[in-house]
Amino acid sequence: MKRFIVEFGMGCDFHGQDVTNAAKKAVKDAVSHSCLCGLTEILNITDLNKGIKVKATVAVSRPDEVDIEKVKESLPVGEKEVIVVKGGLTVSGLYIPEFNDRDDTIEAALACVEVEIK
């Protein structure tokens, strides 16, 4: 496999302090910065689910709480892999129980999405 693209994204969960939601938003942000037209127009790949691996490495404050399968749903094509590492950022926010807040913090996640091809 050879890397075709590397892109970064950030995602925050302002209410609910859910690291999975922050991770999903970070992956979607990275994906939204990329157009993989070279896969079809230059490499003539017709099936974007074969011969393509998409790996997302996500940094969050509480990696053990991330639902990896839910984060994979944010990757649109290819063989999907999600790696979760310790990192991210937790900062002071605003506690609003009506928004399902657990406390008064905001969870931020950083994602690196890599697309590899055979």
C-alpha cells in the first residue's frame, strides 16, 4: 500500500462531552477537505471499496470511551481502520443540563485521515 493523501480535521462536542461525537466530527472535517478525483481520473479505480484503505487516527482525551464502529461510519469508502490515541483537548465550557451536558467542559478531537492504495 502507498499513501495517496493525508489530511487533518478537528471536531468538538460542545454539549454532552462525548468523545465519540468529537472524533466523528474530526474525521468528517478531514474528509471534507479532500477530493479524491485522482483515484478515478488518474488511477482508473472504479470500485472505491477495493484496493483502497482509509485509516483515521483520532486523538481524544478519553480514548477508551470512543466507539470505533461509529467513527468508521464517518469514512465514506475503502477498507476502514480507526486508531484512537490519547490527546485531544478538554476546555471549560458552559453547563446546560437541557443540552445533556455532563459537566461544563468542551471536548475537542484531532484526526489524521490517510488514504492508501495498492
